[in-house]
Amino acid sequence: MATLLPEILYECNGQAPAPSKDFYQLIVSRSEVIIRWWKISLRSEFREARPGELRESHEDFLDDSTLHAQIGIIFGPKTLNHVTNLCRGRYDFMERLPEALILYILTFLDLEDIAQLSQVSHTFQKICNSEQLWEHIVEQSCDRVTPEMRSLAQELGWKQFFFTNKLQLQLQLRRRRERQENQEIFFD
């Protein structure tokens, strides 16, 4: 599975908290953690400051509490947690898959499984509530999707359309037809 990983596992940029204007770059590769910084200051003692770089192996990074604190301050605790997980070899391969492939996989799941998967992360919540997934679910659960039903589903949203009971859908379709007929009469 490690062969599926790119050389650069994670990369982000950030600025140190105020009043500092220093700029930082954090890169996690397969073998090391790299942090680069650029001092940005109007003060004369920092005018000649050159960019810096620190490279540590994953093992050394996990033992470096000072660097942990610095990354936590600059990039935040979520980024620090993500980087330490990467250094421990905890990769989330599922989130690295293309969205189209994840959608395809989801089409084989039960509704209960989709509901649980949507609680895993923001990425999966977005995919599990996507119009493409729910359009597929509606098409698989209905014998036939008429153009009128498709139009209503696009208006309501495919997920809402799926969870609306048949009587309510029939009522909404009837009202829609009546509105269209009234508009045709009005414009004639």
C-alpha cells in the first residue's frame, strides 16, 4: 500500500501569529519532515536574515516536542495531529481516492452505511450528501424516472426527493402540472 503514496504526503504554508510576519512552509515526505521559514521584518537586525530550513526524519520529528509546539502555534493543532499521524505511518488511503471512484464505491453500500460514513470526515460528509450519489440511489430504487420526476428532484434536491413519501411527491407533481397549465393559459 505504501507504493500508492506520493513522495510528498502533505504540504502547507502559513504565517506566524501576530505580531510576527514570518512565513513558514511545512512539507511531510515519505521519509522526513521539512520546515522552512522566511523572516519578514522592517527591523534592521533581520534585514539580512536568510531563509532557513530544518529537516528531520519521521522518528526524530516524533521525539522533537519543541518542533511540535512550533508547528502547533503556526499551523494549528489539527495540522500537528495530521503530521504526527503521517509520521507514525497512519495514512488515510480512502480519502486519497478520486471522488468519482468513492462515489462508485458508495453506490454498493446500504443507506445505513452511507449515513455512518458521512460522519467520518468533512470529505465523506460532502460526498455522502452529494447530488450525484442521491441521483444514482433514486434511479436504482425507482422503476422509471420520468422527466417530470427528474425536474422535481433537481428542484428539491435528489436526497430530499428520495426521502419524500410517494403521496407527497404525487401532490407536488400535480401542483407543478397545474402551475404549468395555468402559466400556459395565462400566456396564451
